[in-house]
Amino acid sequence: MSGNQLFKYATAPVIDVVDGIRPDQLGAPTPCSEFDVRKLLNHLLYWGPSLEGAAHKQTVPPPVTPESEVDIPDDWRPKLVAQLAKLTESWSEQAAWEGTTHMGGPTELPAAMVGGMVVGEIVIHGTDLARATGQPIEFDEDLLAFVHKEVEAGVEWGRDMGVYGPEVPVPADAPLLDRILGLTGRNPS
């Protein structure tokens, strides 16, 4: 599976989950210990424009107001679905994966690395939302193989940055999604 095909396989199941979130579930805890459903939705909305900008080789800084001081808008659902569609469209261009880019700041990074991190974020946080709201979620196995490889390659860096928690042991023959979650510090069960 090429980089420009990954996003449609990542975002479609997440959009289904987003569509299934009920208002009474916004305060539910997620497997990502720092976020409940509301804060995780806000996180995705807050950083979405920067991640979309990275595909276009544009530095789009996050909003001036810190993420912790922003709450989701009343129309969060259509905004998040639209943002996921924009990410899919932006990263579906082969040029998005070539050269270097920025993720909302001055540090230049390989575009393929950024694209891989963004796909991983969608899969992992989409799974967080599904589990928090009691919804099923399934991803294409080739997509999961890509994400697993990307997470494995950057897991120590992610832990050093505080993005991932300590690894949760998962059997080597566990499903790929479980192994990805375990690497990021989430308990798959």
C-alpha cells in the first residue's frame, strides 16, 4: 500500500466512530490517560490544520490559545469529519510524502516520517474513541502493518517526548492493532 492510499483506509473507520459518539459519552475516559472523549476530540480538531498544512509543505501553527484552554465547538462532529476528509485529500497526493515538511513548528522533518506519524495518530486515537464509546473499529491489515512499523521505529522518541507511555506487554502473536496499542502504552484488553 502506497503512502497516498493510507489515509482513506485510516480515516473511514474513524469517521464511522465519530458519527456514533453520543453527547452523553463526551466525558467518558479513553485509553489515552490524559484525555476523556471531549478532550481527545478537541485534540484532533486543534492539531488538524497543522497536520493538513504539513502535507502541503506549509507551516500552520496551532491556535494561539493553548489546547488545554479550548473546548470543542457545538458543531464538533461535522468539523471533525470535514477535517479528516481534508487530511485524507491532502495526504493522498504523492508529493505530500516527498521531501521535507513541518508539523506546526520550525523543525524540518522528512515528509514520509510526518505522514507516517499522522496516519498512526488517526489509527491510535480513532481506536481510543471507539473503545471509550463502546464501538467496534476495524482497519485494513496492510494499514496496520504500516502503522506498526512506523510506531516501532519511533517508539523511543515518542516515549521521550511524552507521546507514548511505557510499553504494555502483548503476545507476539496478538493482532497487529493490539501490538500497536501495547507499544504506545495502551492496554489492548
